Amino acid sequence: MSMIAAFYSGKSILITGATGFMGKVLMEKLLRTSPDLKVVYILVRPKAGQTLQQRVFQILNSKLFEKVKEFCPNVHEKIRAVSADLNQNDFAISKEDLQELLSCTNIVFHCAATVRFDDNLRHAVQLNVTATQQLLLMASQMPKLEAFIHISTAFANCNLKHIDEVIYPCSVEPKKIIDSMEWLDDAIIDEITPKLIGDRPNTYTYTKALGEMVVQQESENLNIAIVRPSIVGATWQEPFPGWVDNLNGPSGLIIAAGKGFLRSIRATPMAVADLIPVDTVVNLTLAVGWYTAVHRPKSTLIYHCTSGNLNPCNWGKMGLQVLATFEKVPFERAFRRPYADFTTNNFTTHYWNAVSHRAPAIIYDFYLRLTGRKPRMTKLMNRLLRTISMLEYFINRSWEWSTYNTEMLMSELSPEDQRVFNFDVRQLNWLEYIENYVLGVKKYLLKEDMAGIPEARQHLRRLRNIHYLFNTALFLIVWRLLIARSQMARNVWFFIVSFCYKFLSYFRASSTLKA
Ligand SMILES: CCCCCCCCCCCCCCCCCCCCCCCCCCCC(=O)SCCNC(=O)CCNC(=O)[C@H](O)C(C)(C)COP(=O)(O)OP(=O)(O)OC[C@H]1O[C@@H](n2cnc3c(N)ncnc32)[C@H](O)[C@@H]1OP(=O)(O)O
Ligand SMILES: NC(=O)C1=CN([C@@H]2O[C@H](COP(=O)(O)OP(=O)(O)OC[C@H]3O[C@@H](n4cnc5c(N)ncnc54)[C@H](OP(=O)(O)O)[C@@H]3O)[C@@H](O)[C@H]2O)C=CC1
């Protein structure tokens, strides 16, 4: 019997960010392994014209929840969606709901965050710092609370090269930042943002670091732990391999490469690609919840959920496996044949951006205009290049994360728990994982049917022929222009033609003699 699963039975669990990528997988695993838990409270905001109930219904009817519904058909009865907006004061939770949450919650998993790299500082602080502080305040009023698990990121301290499982202070106190966001106007905030984030690449990593400081400062009377995942990718094993439902991290780039938009990327092939499957993160998080509640460590423990030091893989190897998988399972209606290379300096990056990204987009838009359609490729390409520029920081550097606490926790688990809540990334076969990841992107993100593969191959063959035709035509045009303008080009042309003629004459003569 799994001790962790048994621990969650009968418990009331509060999850923030349950509609997000990680939150969904966390909720699914909890309900599948501990169907006897009392209730899962999820803080949800109405969004995109959908009510709370519609959002929850959509999640529970997704492919991700198919397996849990086999075990526990009335899974929806275990979930209680509470209307809440983490950007609002007191999260805009009704009095009755708040009362219930405060009096019943045993465990809190705080996953909600803004993970956008381009968020303005005010919004990123509101969600990643102020909301964390408010949630901790709520938690301190929960008499039955056994553990509070905060999800941070391994990149919160990406300005350092070696990162230990400790909280590193930021130069300005989070409380001061929170206060200043209340009275500074947007223009001033934009001006001071680069100074505040310092050598971090974006507001996301900075505000996640501030969030950790808040956790540390409020941790006095609470039993808290922090989990720091690196780049979270599709599921490795559970509930099935390759599940993914958003474009963050590598997923968007896999689509862009598979559809032939992304042909080169500025990346360091030998840099460690610290990817971690989402089910591994969730297993560790649940194990941390159990350990923190049962063993009540004296200080706030931080757990790195990373792969680099236990089972390293680099971007070069991953990229090649991504491309190899496109050969086996091509994506439908590609813009160009998938081919991508890593560039390593400014000059080649600009050159390939012009030749492989912008020029084809302009030519395609010209074709769309000619055929009476609205041009859209240049806009899309600009957006892709902007996205890539924001991710480049992470694919051109390597970090070392120590994992003593994570390894200690692994050794504390029973063999059954090590199996059911497996977070031992040493067992991961990267090539198999990447292949399943690409397949998952095709199936669950692009919603493409496997039956469409022959047609996709046919389409790629057509693109290859168009490519050859285009290159030949381009060559002839350039050559024709050269001949018209330069005596030297004419001489070279005359030489090649006469050489070919002589070769053919000799070949014909020798074959006549043989006959
Ligand atoms: C040896 C040589 C080998 C040769 C082999 C060569 C092979 C080469 C390549 C092969 C294929 C690639 C394989 C892997 C390559 C490397 C991948 C590296 C990824 C690394 C990521 C690391 C980041 C992790 C750091 C920290 C981890 C965390 O803690 S946080 C979680 C991560 N957060 C994010 O990823 C958020 C990023 N997103 C954003 O910040 C924003 O979305 C944005 C700024 C990127 C865009 O904002 P914008 O307002 O413009 O638009 P938005 O409304 O959000 O979306 C616009 C359209 O763009 C689509 N979109 C969104 N995100 C992405 C994305 N990540 N990639 C691509 N597209 C994206 C979005 O859907 C919108 O589309 P439309 O609706 O169609 O307009
Ligand atoms: N994905 C990754 O690569 C990594 C993620 N992390 C961390 O993991 C955690 C989860 O990330 P992930 O699941 O990928 O992120 P997602 O963007 O998929 O999910 C974010 C969640 O936060 C919720 N949320 C955002 N704003 C509000 C709000 N104002 N009120 C209520 N809820 C809100 C979202 O709700 P809604 O659906 O309504 O928008 C969503 O459920 C985050 O803390 C992140 O920092 C750490 C390392 C890597």
C-alpha cells in the first residue's frame, strides 16, 4: 500500500492554478491514486466567456481525465470549484466559500502564476508575489493545515550558475516592491523594471524569486516546502505518455519546427537541456506534501525538480531526435519541409532569419495577395521570432542545480511509493521521451489524426518538389542576369556548355564503338 496515497485519503486539498498545465496533472494524479480523499478545492476564475462550471466540465471531459474516470466515475463530486481571482483583494472569494476553505483545508498546493516572460512588472508582482503573500495569510488562518507547498521555478535564480536548494535574497525586499506597485505609475514601473530585474532575463524569473522570499518570510508558523521544477514538458508515463496542452517551453517550438516555420534557432547544442516531465514534477510535489506534513521538517525545505545533474541531455541531441520523429510522424499541412539547425553567432542568426524565415514568409504573403487572400505569414513569423528571442537565454546556457533534498526524499519513500510516485529521472530514456513528446504535440495540441500521416507525407513530397523547382528557377534567373551583364560569366557559361557537349559526344562515340 502506498503511504503517500493513504496520506491523502480523507483530506481536503486546496489547489491554485488547477486549470493550468501542471495543476491539471496534479489534480488527476491525486484523484487517481487517492480516490478516497475528501475534497479538492480549486480556485478558478471565469474566463473567455465560460462559467466556472463549464471550465471544470471541460477539464474533466478531456483526454487527461479518461483514466481516472475509469477508476472513479463520480470524480466530479470530489472537486469543488471556488470562484476566485488571484488578482483581486482577498481573491474575490465569497464569505461562505472563504469560511469553508479556512476551516476545512488540510493541504495547499500553490501552482497559480503568470509564466509569461513579457508580463509587465506590476502584473507579475501581483500574481507571483502579492497573491502568494495573501494565500499564505489565508493559510495561517487554517487550523487544520498540515502543509503548504509552493511551486516555484528552478530558474528563479538563473542569474547564478550553480544553484543550491536554498532561498537567495533579492536586492530589494518583496514588501517594498509590493508597496511601490500600488503608487508608482506604469511609465515609471517600465523604467525601473530593467534595474530591478538586474541580470535576470525577465519579470517572470524575478517575481518568482521574490515569491520565494515572501514564502520564507511568512513561513514562521506554517509548515512549508518549495518545489522548483526546471523546464516542464509533456508527461513521461502518466496517465499516458506525451500528454501536453499548452505551447510553453519547447512545445510551441516543436510545432513551429514540425510545421516548417522554424528552420534555425540560436542555441548551444552542447548546453544542458534541463527538461523535466510534468508527471515527474507532480509525483515529487505529492511526495513533498506527504513528507512535509508527516515529518514536519524544522526549516522550509526546497526541492529541485531538475534532470541535468542526474540524467543530462543536451539541446543538440534533443533537436536531432525531434527532427528524426518528424520523419516518422510528419505534421499535417506543413509550410515547408521540417529542417532546423542551430546557429551560434549573431551574424549567422541574422542571415538565417532573413533567408529561412523572413524571405519565405514575404514570398508566401505575396502569393496570398496574388490569389486575393489576406497576407498573414510575415506577422506570424515576426511573432515566432519574438518568442524565440525570449527563449534564447535558456537554450544557450547551462546551470547546475543541487538535488540533495530531492534525493533524500527519494530515499525516504517505500519501494511502493517509489513506484507509484516515481520522480527518479535517472530512469528516463530521453530519445523515447522526446519521440512521445512530439507525438503528444501532434495528437493533443494539434489534434491531428494518425490516419492523416500518408497525406502529410505526400504533402511533404510536394513541398520538396516545389523547393527543387524554386531553386532551379532561381538559379537560372540569377545566371541569366549574370550572363547578360558580365563577359566573364558568358565565358564561363560557354566553357561549361562546350565541355558538356564534348563529354556527351565522347560518351556517344565510345558507346557506338562498343556496340
Ligand atoms: C547539433 C545540431 C543539432 C541540429 C538539430 C536542430 C534542431 C533544431 C530545433 C528543433 C526543434 C526544437 C526542439 C527544441 C528546441 C529548443 C526549445 C527550447 C525551449 C526552451 C524554453 C525554456 C524556457 C523555460 C524557462 C523557465 C521555465 C519556467 O519556469 S516558466 C514556463 C515557461 N513559460 C513559457 O514558456 C512562457 C513563454 N511564453 C510567453 O512568454 C508568451 O507567450 C510570448 C511572449 C512567447 C508570446 O506572447 P504574445 O503576447 O506575443 O502572444 P501570446 O498571446 O502569448 O501568443 C501568441 C501566439 O504565439 C503562440 N505561442 C505562445 N507561446 C509560444 C511558444 N512558447 N512557442 C511558440 N508559440 C507560442 C500562441 O499560441 C499564439 O498563437 P496564435 O494564437 O496562433 O497567434
Ligand atoms: N511550465 C513550466 O515550464 C514551468 C512552470 N513552473 C511553475 O509551475 C506553476 C504552474 O505552471 P503552469 O501550470 O505551467 O502554468 P499555466 O500558465 O499553465 O497555469 C497557470 C495557472 O494559474 C492560474 N491563474 C493565473 N492567473 C490567475 C488569477 N488571476 N486568478 C486565478 N488563477 C490564475 C491560471 O488560471 P487560468 O486558467 O484562469 O488562466 C492557471 O490555472 C507555476 O507556478 C510556474 O511558475 C515552474 C517551472 C517550469
